[in-house]
Amino acid sequence: MDDYPLLNVFLTMLYLFLWVMWFFLLFKVVTDLFRDHTLNGWAKAGWLIFVILLPYLGVLVYLIVRGRSMHERDAKAVKDSEAAFRQYVREAASGEGSAGSTSHVSDLTKLAELKDKGALSPEEYERAKAKLLA
């Protein structure tokens, strides 16, 4: 360790950090390319070739040219995902399945209430629950 000065350790850590950060940006750019539905196949292929052949310059140019729309696509994906989750929770709470069929949530609740009141034995409850979930 005596032959490797402290400054070289810091520089090595900096280079490693920059290398990992560049890979993160590269993956972000590639996923953004494939997520964007406004670009046609040739434009996607051109950007991908540019990013692969001239990696640092390609990523930098992509971020400069398409950085704002990249953020807008990310925000839209988050918004769509949140809306889908809220819709799923609404359907589950109201007792409707995603395909419009009724959910078994209310039936399971009724079974649990009957078991708690003693109207069903634990074995009958388990059989009825297994039948409902099958």
C-alpha cells in the first residue's frame, strides 16, 4: 500500500464513480429510446448506433437534444402507473374484478364473519375458502 499514494486512491475512486454514473446514464438513455413511441424504428436505430459507437458524446448529445422530453416521458409513465394502481384499488374495494366479474373479497369477508360467529367450523371455513379461491 506504500507504493500507491492517497491521491491515486481518490482518483481511482473518482474514475470508478464516473464510470458507474456513465453506465447509469447509458441505460437510462437506451430505456428512454425504447419507451418513446413518437420515434420511428429508424430514428431509434440511429440514436442507438450513435450512443454505442460514440458512447460519451452520444449520451451527452442525447441528453442535450431530448432531455426535456425524456423527463416528460418519465413523468407520464409514473402518472399512468399511479392511475392504474388507483383503478386497481378502486376495483378491489368495490368488489369488481379487473375483467368486470365480481371479486371474492366480499364472499371471503362473509365467510370470516360466519366463522367468527361460530356458524362455521374451522374445517368448513377452510373448505369454503378453498372452493372460493379455486
